Amino acid sequence: MDRAFQRTAILTNHLHQSSPSSPAQTPSLFSNACLNYCPPELSENYAFDTKEMRKLLDSHHLEEQDWLFGMMRQSKLFNPKVRGAKVFVSPDFNQSMEQQREMTMKRIEYFLEKGVFKGWLTEKGEEIELRKFACFKVLSIFDHSIATKLGVHVFLWGGAIQIFGTKHHHDKWLRDIENFMVKGSFAMTELGHGSNVRGVETVQHMIQTLGSLSLILLVNQLRNIGLVGLPKDADGNVCPNIRIVDCGLKIGLNGVDNGRICSIEDPDQRFAAFMAPLIVGRVNIAVSAVYQSKVGLAIAIRYVLTRWAFSLRPNEPEVLLLDYPSHQRRLLPLVAKTCAMSFAANYLKMLYVKRTPQSNKTIHIVSSSFKATFTWNNMQILQECREACGGQGLKERDLLNRFVVDVSQHKAKGESMERASIMSYQLGKDLGRAFSDQAIFQTFVEVEVTMAAGSLKDVLGKLRSLYALICLEDAAFLRYGYFSVDNAAAMRREISKICSELQPHALAIVSSFYIPDAFLSPIAFNWIDANSWTSV
């Protein structure tokens, strides 16, 4: 009850006004101290060199990333808007689907003119592979539609030509694909078969004379056949005997042409996926998920370092959000997790660009694992960041109870505990998660051991310990009896302790992400001016 009165008093202070000197004088409202913005850089000190931290996190082609960021800031194609005396760029999702698709192609043409895609398909080697990764993750920050369209056109359609084509095909197609003179697509799924690519039932008759069609069928040395390209002629008209249907509106991806190809007569071979081009897609998705997590955390951390809420005692100054242990506990473990994923993403990229026939199986396993883990983590991180900036909290599901019920159902059928556990979906999920967590942790350790003693290594050590603890805190370790309830409680206390130790470094860590202000949100900066009448 006292707390309710205290909050009422705070609200009263917000609306406090001086007594009018005369009955005719109209009182005016004025802001309280909490409605005040001060850049966090003025009060937060950096204990380590953020540029050195960035080299560890981003690893390669830093200048190319900054060049591409700058190119996007300078063009009106990227929808620049002024909020709170700063310029921000972002897609206009209020445009119609047709307008968004048109803008996506205009932006791609802009990148093409600036030479962004030079060598993406016509050059070979580690240098161009890593440059593509660096540019692609920057583009994915701005708009998923651009990233998806480029991923399909370059990495899937172009990649299929690279991998399955001969020198004749390379000479004929790759430069035109790289320059978007020939536009392609990649057909992989059908209704009823998405991830189960081997189960795809669509078949396609081999076309002997291509003519002016931008449709090509490539057959590998086994029995699989893949369909890539567009069933249109040089003028953009759909070819005879082929019908295409648009899939319509898609959340966040309306700049991409998603559709169906149907009514193709006389099919004679089973369609299956080109698996090789899909691996680079997994790598790109994993890397992009890490970068999007960085964007969310950079926004949230900057906001909670400038936002005050509630005072400990009546009439005292309110408390900074990131000074609350609960906010530290929500955000700082996610900062550690994102740093860990950055190191793992760098490992994955190098594993891919140095690939050999003997390493293909390893690449397939690691890329599949990291893609799933990074995207799961990304969803969690973005949701927590949104809530930490003022959203409503969501209740967590009781996974432990779900597992117990699952196993009990199997045991009720007379099956052993071991058999029940093996049949449990939860066990498989936990094992997969444990594999990813361990692999990510290992990449973190390998980076840390290369560092000389100093403040940066000290902060990395805290981040590494925090990441390890939040992995161990997972309910699975309690579920299978590895830890006791007391062990879990001790870990929670240690997590809170490390969070408090990392709080003074939070701004420095997210600043090490080096994401330009224009690609963050107005609430990451002067959120008061950004919400003023002149800005909204």
C-alpha cells in the first residue's frame, strides 16, 4: 500500500505546478527531472578500446562495411527521416506490396551502380567470399527484402550455376547474373513439403531448346534435378504453357517476389534441392541473425542508460533503468550471448570459405546448428529488448512440467524410463541446444586466449563467464539431474553478480558493434525530442 502511495506521489510531482499569483492566471504544466535526456557518453567511461573489440567481433572487411553503411545514408532511396535532430533510414512498410517491390529493385540497382556486387559470382577465393559476407550482413540490417532477394538471386540461383555448371555455363551466365542482366529464382518447396526437400513431388520436363527463356534446368551426377530461373521471356512476359501465381503479402518481405510455378506439362523426373547452394544461405542467415541482435541490443542499452523510473524514497531522484538488477539480468546476459554468437559466426564463415570435400559434412552440421540456434536467440533477444524499452512482459512456459507430462505419457504405456526419454521431443531439442552452446562457447574461448592481458581481456572474461552460466542455467541441467536446486540458486546469484560488474561496460560493448546511428532507432538517442510534436 505504501508503494502505491509512493507512485501516486511521483505522478503528482510530474503534474506539480506553482500556485497562481491571481485567480485569473492560468497555471501551466512543466516537466519533472525524469523527463530529461543526457547522452550516456557523458557519464559512461570506456575501460577498453572499442575499435579493438570491434576487430574481434566483426573480424574482417570493416572498411567495406562502413563504406556500405555510408552509401546507404547518403541516398534518398533509403527513406531518410529526421527524428530528434538525427537522420534515420528504414524501409517504408506502409507502402503497397507493389511499391515495396519496386523500391527493392531500385535499391539493388543503386548498389549495382556503386559496384557493391562486383566479383560476387565472377571471382573466386577467400577474399571475395568474406567480402560478400560482410556486405550481405550490412544489407540485411536495413531490409529483409533486399537480403532475401539477393540471397535467392546470387547465392541460390547464381550459386547453382557456379556449383553445377561447367566453364561453358560460367562464361555464359555468371557475369550477366552478377549484373542482374539475367534475373533468377530458386524453386525448392511446394505445399506439403518445405523442410523435407527430399519429399518434394514436383517434377519438370527437360526443355531442350531454351531460346530466350531465362529458365535453366541442371542435373547433377546422381538422379536429382533442380529448377532455377524465371519462366519469362526477354520482355518479361510469362512463357507459353506456364502459369505463375503470386503468394501475396508477407510480413516484412513484401519487397520479394514470392510465387508459385504450376501447370507444367509432361514432367518425367523428381525434383530435389540443390543442397550445396543452400549451405551458404544457412551461413548468411546465421550471420545476419547475430547482426540484427546487435541492433536490438544497441538500441535497448542506449535507451535504458538514459531512462529513469521510480525513486527509492519519496521526493528522491528516480533510478536509471540499467541500475535496476532486474534490467541488468534481462539485457546483459543477452549482450554476452550476442558477443559469443559473433565469435561463432566468424568461425562458421572461415569454416565455409576454407571448405574442402572432406569438411563438407562438418560445415553442413555446424551451419544447420548455428542457423537454428542464432535465429532462436535472435527472436528472444529482440523480444526482450522490446520489452525492456517499455513493452508488456510475457509469461514463460513451464518447460519442465511439459517434459514431465511427456515422459509420463510414454511410461503410462508400459515403456521404460530410458525409452520414454529417448522418445521425448524435449530430449532431442536439449541435445541439439547443448551441442550448439558448447560449440559457441569453444569459439569464445579460442578468441579470448589470443588476447594480451588488459582491460579488454578482463571484460571478455566476464562476458565468457556470463555466457557459460546462462547456458548452464538452462532447465535441462536440472531436468536430467546434473545440478541440484542449490546449484541452480548459486548460479543465479553469480549471474547477478557478473551482470552488476558488466553494467559499467554496457555502453562500451554495444558501441563496439559500430552500427551507425542512422540504422538504430530514435529512442536510442534523444527520445524526448524524437517524440516531440515537431517530430511525430
